[in-house]
Amino acid sequence: GAGVSQSPSNKVTEKGKDVELRCDPISGHTALYWYRQSLGQGLEFLIYFQGNSAPDKSGLPSDRFSAERTGGSVSTLTIQRTQQEDSAVYLCASSITSGTHLEQFFGPGTRLTVL
Amino acid sequence: QKEVEQNSGPLSVPEGAIASLNCTYSDRGSQSFFWYRQYSGKSPELIMFIYSNGDKEDGRFTAQLNKASQYVSLLIRDSQPSDSATYLCAVILYGNKLVFGAGTILRVKS
């Protein structure tokens, strides 16, 4: 595709429900990153994938958060038993390689609102 | 101390002036530094990266890196209203972790 795409663009859910967020990276990009951005805050790193493996999961805030990537392409971020503090914009980015984290291209984000 | 620190602003400059944005970081061994621009409601986009001490110029943008003092700055010459955005500093820390600062809001007034 032309760029990184994410779906849904907006998600409103009730506290306690599970949500799945999807990211389609740029074709050929082997590295994929998930970030979270709360209102007025910087980007909080969650997890990154090199191919299908996740060398760094250190940013996942709790065991309610998980992510997977299949076929070296699409990734899903799953949040179980959502809480109000999970409300944020979830951004996905991809880069050609993770070697230097050079030029990460960001998707438009998914705005998650937990009521 | 935060790993990557920026003044949140807002920084207000008149159109045509130089805007100076600063960033400090905690890891003395960091080698790679990036500036991203984020318009309200949009995703970040990379505008500059710098690896070596000194200045790097690209059009109206100049990135300045001082590893001894652990700071990196971004100068925007001839600021335009369209430059109004949040500027995010990002640093690769501890070899492989890309960490973003909270960003500085820049407002260019015509």
C-alpha cells in the first residue's frame, strides 16, 4: 500500500470489554512499532516487531495488552478488559528495518475511548 | 530525570523569525537523534535526523547536536504559520530503544 493504515480509526467501547486494533504496514517494511499517545502527551512506546518476533515488549503497560504479527505484515494490538485509562490514540509505525530505527512512517492512528 | 526532555511550550514566534526548539536526553551513549513534526490530530512525520556533532541543514531547518552536553536542537528559519505544530524530539537510547519527548508546541503568528 501507499502508507501505513490502521483500523478502526475510532473505537468507543465500554469498560471491561476487549478491543482489537489493526495495523497494516508499508509493504516490504520488516519493522513495526506500536505507540500510545494520550491527549497532550508524547508518544509512549509499547512494542516493536522485527518480522514476526517481538524483541522488545518492555513498553506494554500491563498483561492486559498483547500484540501479534503474522506473515511479517499485519499486526494486531489487543487490549483485554479495557479501563478508562486506556483511552488514547494508538499509533502504528513501520520502517524498512529496525537496525537504526531510521524513518519510521506512522499510520493515522486509532482513537480509543473507553467509557 | 526523564529520558528525553522538551519544554512543552507553547513557543510563540512572529512570522519570519527563527524558532528554536530544544531537547535534552539522558543516555550519554546515544548516537541517533530525530525531529518529528505533528500537526493537531495528525500523525508524526519525520523532518530531520542527525547522528554527528554539529549542525545539519535542510532547507529552512537546522538540527544541532552537542553530545557532550547531551542536547539536540532544531532551528526553523523564516518561520511560517504553516510551521505551527508540535515538534517531537526522539532519541535512540541504550542502543536500540527509540524514546520520544513529550513535544514542544510551536505557534507562528502572522
